[in-house]
Amino acid sequence: LNEPEFANALTTGISLFGMDLGSITAIVVASLFLYQLGGLAGPLAFGWISDRTNRKGVTQVSLLLSGAATLWLAWQGPNLLALFANMLFYGAVTHSSPVIFL
């Protein structure tokens, strides 16, 4: 263990993927916030739509969009704006299915 390099790493902060720990934490917090925001807005929207149209069709669309959001997240590149958009969309469609059946 090279002590000067170790001390330098501690004073400059931990770096992961070229970002410090504070930046990574901010990205995780923003992603989780958008996921929860989508989880709040999605059931309201899908519930409203299912009250006015066919519940079976809305359920199928919700499940199809959940699969599409999951695949989008799996193949997500390093674009933060696309990640944030996916988290909002993913939260909206994955939390909507239980509300449709009420």
C-alpha cells in the first residue's frame, strides 16, 4: 500500500466512473425521486383512463409499457437525461397496474 497515493485518494474523494461520490449520490437521489414521482402520477393517469375506457385494454397497455420501460432501462446508455426520463416513465407504468383493478 503506497501511503502518499492512499492519502491523496482520501483527500480528493472517491472516484467512480470519473465522478466523485457526491455526484453519484446526487444522480441516485434524482433518479429515485423521479421514479417515485412517476409512481405517484402514473396510477392517477391510468386509473382515470381505465374509469373511462376498457379496463382490460388499459391493463394490457400498462403491462406492455412496463415491459418496454424495463427493456429501455436494461439497454440504457450513459445519457443522464434519458436515464431521468426512463425513471419517470418506469415509475409511472410499473406502479399503475394495481390501481386499474380498483
